[in-house]
Amino acid sequence: MAQTTERHGEWPLKRLMTEVVGSGHKSADDMTREQASEAMARILDHEPDDTTLGAFWLANRWKRNTPDELAAYIDVMADQSVEFAEPDCDPVDCGANYDGKGRSAILGVGAGVVAAAAGTPVVAHSGDRVPTQKQDAYKHVLDELGVRTEIEPTESAKMVDETGFGFYYQPSFNPGVDALAERRDMMGVRTFVNTIETLANPSGADVHLGSFYHLPYAKRIIDTFEASERYDVPRVVMFQGMEGYDDIRPGSTTVAVGENGDLDDFTIETPEYGMDFESDDLGVDDVASDSARITEAVLAGERDGAFADAIALNAAFRIYAREDCESLDDGLAMARDAIRDGSVEAVLDDLRAF
């Protein structure tokens, strides 16, 4: 321990627990950037024992991390773990919760392909059965569609340049965080790692699209990117997603847009954009296979109704996030045109052939 302490500094996790974050929900202090950075470096080096690491993660969950702490975490993650591979285009980075969905269809693959066909390149990234839920994510829908997912970051960048849609696989581009899966699984609850892995942005995109349950969380993510010394993400668009995923929730939904740290939030009524139904109407029995089947039918122009409308609106949000349209209405029209003229099916064919 003495050698690792000397290498990292004076803030092993045990000391941070006893002196800073572990004193209780009301009396705990926030860490300095130096302390948070050192903590993340030690975690990625697998220095702390399981008990200390679990206690640290739980104390952070109780305390709630500040944007400065989260920024320190993602900066260390970027320096020590993430292999960046930037495509020539500048895509929208979609960072949905890696631990997946269990009740409703994953619409982001279809939405990303539609947006790509309309001229907005999109990148998605996920792992494989990530704790705590270990449910279906982007990877599993793409697998069901016959798209290669277990590829290296340079191939992912090439994929988005060639097709308009790219997938980055966590074990390949973020192996340090992927290696924490077993220890995260032992926790049984989400930790800040579930948050920071969605912000990894392996394509170096200028736009991040994410989801939130409550507006303060969206503000925290916007402020995190603003406080980061490693990431330059000038535009962040977030909305209230189904199951915390990046699929917009039907009904009255809050949208948050961050521009260089400033927040603008507004509410949309999804029935005004074609989603005139309830969340239950997007439910499925087998998330991966049903999502793939629905996506294929919608992209082929063979299915209308709730799923087609939801994929179109989610595509519009990706187009809007990159400012490739002036309004959501315009983005929705672009998405529907791309489905109607068959160009989205061509993108899916290119993905399968990649």
C-alpha cells in the first residue's frame, strides 16, 4: 500500500471515507478535484479492496456527486481508460444507460439509422449485460439485427463515416471501466460509474444526447461537461427518457438543452409530434429480439402506428440535437421523409454489410 500511496498521492479511499465522504448523508463533505481524481485513478488501478471500494461507492451515492467530482472522474477515465477514435464526421453522441431496459422497446437503433439517412450522423455505445440491471442495451438490438458490435474503436469510427451510424463497444474502447463489472455487480445498486460510462464519448462528438428522470440531474450533467478539463462538449441535449434510456417518454416531457454550460429547459407534448399514446403501448416481451423486429419493419416502411411514430420522433431529437434542423417539427418531417423514400433501409443494409 505504501508504494501505491506514494505513486498516487495521499488520498487512499479509506482515508477519503473516514475524513471526507463517509461521515453521513448530512455531514459528508465534497471532494476537491484532486481528491476525486486520485480516487478514480486508484479505482481504475484496482487498488482498493472490495469492502473499501463498496463503501466509497455507497457513500458517494448517499452524498450525491457534484459536477466537479464527476468531471474529475470522467477526466481520469478519459486519460487512463478510454481509447478515442474520432470519425471524420461530427456525430451526435448517444449515451444511454448501459444497464439497459427491461420492459419497453429500445428505439435508439432505429432512430439513429433514420437520423443518419436524413443527414445526421449518430454514435451509440454500450457494454454487454452491465450491472446492476444487466438488461438489454444497444449492443443486443444490433446483434439481433445482424450488425457487428464487438469491434475495435477505429472500426467504429469507420462504421459511422461509411454508414452514418456507428457503435462503440465498451470492452474495446473503455476496458478499465469494463473491468470493474464484477465489483459493481457485488454492490447491487447503481454507482457513479453508471453515470460516467455514459459520458465517455469515444467518438469525440461535439453533441451529447442523454436522458434524465429529474431536471436537476440534467443540469448536473451539463455542468459536468462544462467543468471537465478533458472533454469539450459544447452542446448537451437531454430529455425525460423511458426507463432512464434515451427513448423519449410519451406525454408531457421536459427537454433540457445545455450550451456551453448554460441551461434552457422547456416542455413538449409528444401527442403534438405524433406520439399520441401511452408508455405501455411501447412495451415488449423480449426487449432485444422484439426491438430488432420492430426496428426492421419500421425502417422497411412496413409498420406504422406507435412504434413508427416513436422512432420518427426520437430520430427528430437526434437531428435537432446536432442543429441540423430549425425545430423538432422540421426534424420530424426530415425523419418521416427518410423512412418514406427508402434511404433508411439502405443505411441498415450498409450496417449489416460493414
